[in-house]
Amino acid sequence: MDNQNVKRAEIEDTDEDYERESNEAFDPRNIDISVEQQNIDFLIGKLEDGEIDLNTEFQRSTDLWDACKMSRLIESLMVRFPIPGFYFDITDKNNWQVVDGLQRLSALKKFVIDNELKLQKLDFLKEIEGKNFKDLSDDDVYKHLIRTMKRTQIVLYFIRPGTPKPVKYRLYERINTGGLKLNPQEIRHALNQGLAANYVEELSQLSAFKEVVSISSNRMLDRELVLRYVAFREIPFYNYKLPFTKFLDNAMGNIANCSNTRREQLKQEFAKALETAYQIFDDKAFRKKPGAKYNGALFETWTVNLSQLTDEKRVLLVLNKAQVINFFNLLLTNNEEFENSIYKNFSTIKGVKTRFIEIEQLIKNVLGNPNIIK
């Protein structure tokens, strides 16, 4: 099973499978993409000078390729096999953002600059297996392979300043190769560098979040969960508008417009909501049943509702968690509309309203019970 499939198995009802819809019209003259042909040595120079950001906040892990796959890329360059082009967002000309080609660039850096990659399982150059960059560079027999690699021609595509952000979302969706296509959350981080990306990452690193949501962060689906909480805190469910992906796009972009005080408030209340959910449901929090995938719709609905309660009311819910769990199980088993609202209809206006109203009412019923434990 590859890394992407592992991630998809951890959370259901993400917006990863939905086409980003847009009715907006754009002037094609504002879409500025240029093409250049360079050699590999040009990219090596940019990497050495730190002008290509391999640690950009939006991108997935830089080490998804194993040594065999990296070795075969290097071999391809040495025998002058063509490789796919590289795409960069050069809004900041001194700090290029990688749109497509991160794994290839990381392999190149690991081999040439870090001297950490020992070539293995090659198809054509078996005689250099086990050797690193320095070994080959210092060997008169093989140094010609390094020269050939550096002179190999590649195509570079540059997304230039002035291209509208909604168009960039489309470009980032379409421009990907190698079976590691950017998902919507990775694209959001690409286009909202700085405060917004850092804030979502910060919330995903909270100990309260990690305790209740145990998933890998390689594909940023943990951060999508965080963003769903922020989105529905800032835009109440009754003001939700389709499509779901654009709703989250807008929420990500709006984080930078929040005051520091508001962001801190959302963070503190998020932590309290997560702690309460864990105290009530334990490791079954945000799942439809024990052992099931995490459900994003349940995550956003519970965290938003719990975060808006007073500390006293959260304590009461924990004291009466048996009743909370019982009411919740009844919703899951006896309410078809609710079931649909957290699965196949999770992104519809009706689905969003249904699940928020039902969980809100559940909480009111527990807190309003005259026999509540206090």
C-alpha cells in the first residue's frame, strides 16, 4: 500500500475527491506562465543558494521516495532519459515554491548537495551501485557520469506574479505528476503561506489534538480537520455556501484577517473542545463506530459545538457522558438524515444544517434533563 492510500484510509468525507468548482470568469491575460529550458546544474545551483524552498509549509514530506526510486532518477539523468518538467511559483523571485517536482528535487539535493544517497538497484549502470556523489566525482572512470547528469536538459515552468489566486488553485490541482498529486489542503497551504499556514499547523500540533486524533501529517489531512473547525467557527453553519472545497479555501484565506486575540480564542476553545470530546468518547471520538475511520463531519460538528459552551457546561457533559453517548448512538442508528449528513451528503447545505442542528439539540437535551448529574 502506498503512502497516499494509507492517508486516505484514516479519514472519510474529506474534500480530496471533489473537483474544485468555480463559476468565476478570469481574464486569460492575467494568467502568466512562462517556460524555460535549463540544465540540471542550474537547479543544483538554486538549491545550493537556498532559492528553492523544499520545506515550504504547504508541501508534503520530502522523503516519500525510497532510495531505489531516487537512485533511478539520478540514473535517468546520467543516461539522459527525459524526465517530467518542474513547476514553480515564483511570486517571490528569491524563494521559489515547488508546485510539482518536490520529490525529484529532494532526491537531487540528497545525492549532489548532501552526499547522503548511495545509488542502488540501477537498471543500466550496475557498476556504480553503492557509490555516492563524492565517490563518482573523485573517480576518473566515472566522473563523466556526473558531468552528463549536470548537463542534462530539463524544462521549467514558472507561475509568475499577477496570476489570480483562484486560478492558482486550479493550476495547483492540474499540475502534478508521479502519482503524488497535491490534495486540496496541500494546495491551500501553497497559496496561504505565512500566518494562515502556520496557524493551522500550530493547532494540528496541540497535544489535545494529537491525543484524540491519531493520524499521520504527511498529506495534511490532519490540518484539513483543523481548518474545518476554524471554518465553521468563523462562518456559522447556517451561512454555509457550496461548494465545500471553496468554503474551506475561503476560510484558509481569511485566517490572516482575524485578530491575534480571535485566533488565540479559537485555539484555546479548540483545545477545550478536544479534551471534552476525549473525556466523553475516549478513542471513539469523531468516529461512527469503534475502529472506524475518523469522520470529518463529526469532527467539525462536535468541536464547534463543544467549543462554544462554557466550562461549566462542558464539565456537565463529561459527568453525564453516558447519556451523551446514548443519545449519539440513537442518532447514528435511528436517524437516516443524520447518517446521510455525515457521509454521502456531508458537503450539501442540507447535510451541514442537519448535523449541526442535531448535535446542538443533543447537547441541549442532555443539559436540560432535570435528572442531570451535577
